[in-house]
Amino acid sequence: MLSWAYKIALVPGLKQFLRTEPAIAYSFLVADDHWLVRQGLRHTLSELGDEVRITEAASYIDVTSALEGGRKFDLLLLDLDMPGMTPIEGLAHIRETVPALPLVVVSGTDDPITIRQIISAGAAGFIPKSVPPAIMLRALQLVLSGGIYVPPSALEMPEKEREANLTDRQTQVLRLLAVGAPNKTIANELGLALPTVKIHVAAVLRQLSARNRTEAVQTAIRLGILETTNK
């Protein structure tokens, strides 16, 4: 005589019908210009739910088309170094287009400065491509539940190291902040788009551990990045 469990197995769809827990369904946008990386991420993402839909993008143009196509995504996994835009421009454009969409950068770098800049710019997480799949899964689960994932290597950084790694563009932005320039003025002075300026300002505040522009300027003067001006 067939067992109860075996009888259920013989009826198509009956297991799903009898489930007491709802199926977990996600829709992901995976953006990376390397096919092998996208396939690896696809395999990892399939472990996150019962029904996982994945849309792939190989450039910032593909990302823009997917985001403007009307489909709703639960998460965007993004490699910043793709054709079509610079990393800063690409991130700023995506944040402006879909500010509420959780975005996780998956990158070949594990540089703490870069990671802090990306998180300051509005990303919900930064996952180095070198991490094991199990850690990536836990990081993505954290982001999907509303958290922010930052690799342990980026949590602690000496103040002097932050000072030494301000980019030339960030230093230009900092100097304009020091004279009280608003974002629109900074954009005009440096020939940048307004969202890009916001990215740079956020990165400067983060690197100087400043809560606002005034504190950033004060810290920069104290560290010798800026000189005081006697009027």
C-alpha cells in the first residue's frame, strides 16, 4: 500500500498546494559586463527564494532600459565598472532614477575607501567578488530585510588613511564647501551634474566622519587638508 507521502508526490502540484508557508518570490536585476559573473550571481541568487526572476544587464544602457521598462525589482546587483558611464555617474543616475530600489554593489575591489564612498552614495551594500557564496547570501538576505551590508574590512579605518585618499575631485568639492557653495554652485563651477555633486559631497562627509558640511570643513582644516583663510 502506498504511503501518504508517496501518494502526495505522485500528484503534480499537490505539495505546493499543501504548503503552510507562502512561497518566497523575488525579482532581481543583475548588472555586470562579464557573462560568467552574471551566471555565477544567477546561481547564488536562486538560493534566496522559491521563485526567483532574474533580469541581466551588461551595460548602464541595459540597466536604464530595465529600470524604465516598468518591471518592479526587489534588488539591483551592480558592478560599477561597466560601459556607458563612469562609476560615479552610473551610481548617481540609478539613485536618481529609482531612489527606493535597494542597490548592492558587487565589485572586484575590497578597498575600504571605495566601499565607504559607495555606501555614502546610497548603496544598501557592498560585496567584494572574492567572498564565499555563503557570505554573499547572508549579506543579500540582510539587505532584503531592510539592512545595510558593509564588509568587516571597511568598518575600521585610521583617520590618516582617510585623509590620504581624498580624490582630486573630492578635494575640489571640499574647497567649494569651505566657502559655503551650495550644490548647484559646485555643479556649475566644476561642470558636473547635480546628482554627481551630491555623490561627491556624501563621500567627503563620510571620509572625514563628518555629520554636516561645517564639520567636514573643520575636520579638513584640523587635518591640514585645507588651510585657514585670513580675511
